[in-house]
Amino acid sequence: MLSDQKKNDLSCQAIDSTGITHFQQTLDRHGITLLRDKTTTLQINIGLRCNQTCRHCHLDASPGRGEMMTRETMNQVIELARYGHFETVDITGGAPELHADLGDLIKSVSPCASKTILRSNLTALSRELNHLMDILKE
Ligand code: SF4
């Protein structure tokens, strides 16, 4: 297994070979310094399965993808939401509607933040409309 430093070195070499300017060099040229601030949004990707197969999908989500968040991981994320003091919880996928535990997740995390976002392509939401709409109304 490669160390993080080795991965970083390989990544830099790959960028060098393209002739693309390093991100840090671009920041330096514009006199920009990035500073870590408070984390206000907890974005939760609960799986890569999707009912669509969009060519532009940056996650390569599709009906054939099997990677879905386990219940154990979801419970850990819910704990993080409870104690993380986030302003926003943002649930995404894939199509999050295809995860069997989406309703439970929404019920658990929505009281933890003032805003909850459920990212949907709408075509997947229609399959579960009644069940999820009742939960989302709450
Ligand atoms: S609907 Fe969204 S998540 Fe699904 S394949 Fe298209 S871009 Fe990816």
C-alpha cells in the first residue's frame, strides 16, 4: 500500500506531465491563502446506485453499482450529525431514494441541523413518493 506522501508525489508527477499549473501555484499567483474554517455542512453520500446512467455523472453512478452505505456506517454518521453542530445536512448519492434506510436517516439527522437537503433526480423519488413525502413533510 502506498503512503500518503507517495500518493501525493505520484499525483504531482501526473499533473506535471499534463503541463497544467498546480493549484497551489495558481493560488500563489493570485495572492490567495486558503484557511480552514468551521465545517457547516455535513454531506452524506449514502450510495452509488442510481436508476439513471448519466454520461456526465462524476461518480459513475448507475443501476449496476452496488456500493451502498451500511447500517453500521449510517449509525456512525448519525452520531456525528448529533454532535457536530452542523448548519446543514446534505444527503446525496447515487439516487439516495434507492437506499432502504433513507427514511430512517432523514428522521434521525434532520433534527440535528436547521436545514436538510435531499438531492434527488426526481425520477427515483417517484418510486417512493408516498413513503418519503410523509417523512419529508415532518
Ligand atoms: S441522476 Fe445524478 S447520480 Fe444518477 S447517474 Fe445521473 S448524475 Fe449520477
